[in-house]
Amino acid sequence: SAKISKSAEITGDVVIESGVKIMEGAAIKGPVYIGKNAFIGNNVVIRSGVCIEEGVMIGANMEVKNAVIMKHTTTHSGFIGDSVVGVDTKIAAGFNTANVRLDRQEISATVKTKKVGTGRKSFGAIIGSNTSVGIKVGTMPGVIVGNNVIIGPGTTVMENIPDDVSYYTEFKKIVKK
């Protein structure tokens, strides 16, 4: 009962459950799993080891690579790579996970105040459940965001954010002339 646009391109091992809608221009390159009643927007690119769980909405112009997007999460445009996104998380337009260091070295993550090597040169972010992410937000490689977090618009997340925190960039005065 999935509805797949004629202009969508699906290649490789791809599982598409019932009730899924895949819009025009989407490109899905397996291995990929798309759960029941998920929505894949216009011009979305999904590639290389992605799991999109039930009821997820991937908005137009989003690229998802080697990631898990858990139940009932919604995203808009941007890039989610080598990452895990929790249940019921809302991600606004222009969101990007940095998943590679500029020097191309191994990515570390801070776990319980200890810096731990991941053994990977590609590693994005781990984002908890019930988190809201504003427009034009980015995360640095290896960042861990807790549950019930609010990340304000235009913020670059350079460090872990614990549960139940509102995290905003403080904007300075704007001068109009």
C-alpha cells in the first residue's frame, strides 16, 4: 500500500513498509529500511545503511546517510550523516550534522566526562528523544544531545548537551543603518 512517485529512484536492497509515501525526485540507495507510514519528501536522498522507523517524516531536500531515525521524528532540509536521532524529535530546516573532522582524523565523543575514541573517521551526532531543533542548526562530529532538549535557531552545537536543557546561541546587537 506504499505510494511511490514515478520519478523516485530506488536501487539496491530497500525495504518499504505499508503506508509509506515517497515523493517526486527522491533517490533511495540501499541498504535502507523505511518503516510503516513514513513520508519521504521531494528530492530527498537516502543512502548507505539507513533505518527510518515508523511514522517518520523526512522533509524535502534532506540527505540521510548511514543513520537511524527513530519513530515519529520529523525533519526538514539538510544533512544527517552517520548519526542516530531519537523518538519524537523535531528538526527544522537547514539542519546539518558534521560527520567528518577537517583534519580527517578519528572522531572522539565525550561520555561521562571522558573523551572516548569512536574508531571511526565518520561519526555525526547522537540526538535524544523528544528534542526540538531550530532552523539552521549544526552539530559537530561526535556530539551527544540529550532527551527533552531545545536547540535554538542558528546554533552550532560544539559540545554535548545534557537532558532537559534549552541551548541557544546568544546573538549580539544587530545594527541597522
